Amino acid sequence: MQQRRIGDVTVSAIGLGCMPMSVHEGEPSHEQAIATIHASLDAGVRLLDTADAYSPTKRMGHNEEIVAEALRSWSGDADEVLVATKGGHVRTADGGWDTDGRPEHLRDAVEASLRRLGVEAIGLYQHHRPDPEVPYAETLGAIAQLHEAGKIRLVGISNTDPGQIRQAYDAFPLASVQNEFSPRFRSSEPELELCAELGVAFLPWSPLGGMSSAAELGTEHSAFATVAERHGVSPQQVCLAWELAKADVVIPIPGSSRPETAIASAAAADLELSDDDLALLG
């Protein structure tokens, strides 16, 4: 598979977003979740994206535990895989979401993630979402201290704007930015362009937005179906290849809960789009 870099680490050009394995209680089954991760790794994926808040209930860490088990039971070399987790987003008692960017919370969250993942240092730790109740400088300062202490190898941020990206870039060696970006959600283009300028990896989450139904493809996103027909591939694979062509810092992390879709997403890294294709896609 085509490869790209996050900090000083080489990873596959397409990663696996593991959140769908922990959204609904019991769906997918535990066995299917493990099989999906194994299929993705066997297809060449070397970046797994998780978070402590990915859980079907308020039980923090469910998804991290699945990732750790899948790596322990995989037949390949787990040391080749970069595990990216996140902290600072929390689940509420009613199953909702909230933010907690307090330094004390992040210190505790990192220690808990280290235990669940079974590692001495987290490969890539991303602050999940800015907390409007906590000055961003305080949050970044806590993460910088955790990095300096060796708890975190690479540092990233998520769901941020250009000003916050520059603030983080000045606070520590910023390795990645994870924002939503897709055919349906293109408003993170300024953040993508800034990451390309700074040499920081840009990880689009929900990268297949707009590719989920025939109705969507039949309207504003029909160009993806047209290009897919030209190449004999799926519109979803065209979407991922289009994002890869945006800049060499882009590493999409499509989510999956089935081995077949994980394998199909990985194959998109080998799809080469022509200038005419890219012009049509916009």
C-alpha cells in the first residue's frame, strides 16, 4: 500500500477508523470487530484510530480494549502499527457527549489509555475536542507535559480551526490534525491547506460523508459515481482517492465494522485518478 508519514512514523496512506465497532451495544459482535481489524491489517493498513470515549455506553475505553485485543491476536507484527487514540471528549450518564479539557482530566485519561492499550507510551495521542470551559493554552500545556514525560510519542489535535492549529504547532511538535472532511463536508479545506503548508498530517474523519446512499450520489455527488464507473470501482473508493490527491499529508481514516468494507477502503490507496477525474470531482 502507498505510505505516508505522521511525524517521524511511516503509516499506510489510509487508516482504519474503529469507532463504528463501539457505537451500538453488541453491534457488531466482538468477534466481527476483531475480524474487521485483522482484515484491515492484512490488507496493509498500519494506522488504527480509536478514542477513550468510543463506547456504546458510559463505559470509557471500550474501543481501545478492542484495538488492543485485535493487535495481540493478529498474526502480523503489531509493532508496525501506529495506534492513534484521543482524550478530552467524555460520555455523559445519559449516553450523550461532553468535553473535558482540564489538565487533571487529561493526565488521568492518558494513564487509563496506556493501561487499556497495554503500552508504555501512546503512539499518537490526539486531543479530541476543545473545551469551551477551559483555556486552550491550558489544555495544550498539559499535553505538552505528557509528551515531555514520555507518555505520548506523537501529539495531535482534533476538531480545531486554523488559529488553534497554529497555537498547537507552537506548543509542541504537532504531528497531526483530525477534522471532519468529505464530499459533503468541505469546510475544513482551510485546515487541510494549513496542514499541507506546515507539513502536519491531516486525518479526515467521516471521510465518506455524502457517499452513503444512492440518493446522495444521484444529486450533488454524482461525479463520484461517474468517476467510479470509469475505473470499475466504488464511489467510496473514488472518494478516498480524491482526498489522498488533495495533499500528500492527507491520510483518511474511514470507519468500518465489517471486514469487506475495511478491505475495500484499503484498496482505494492504489487508485490513481487522472487530472480529468479530479477536475470533475472538484
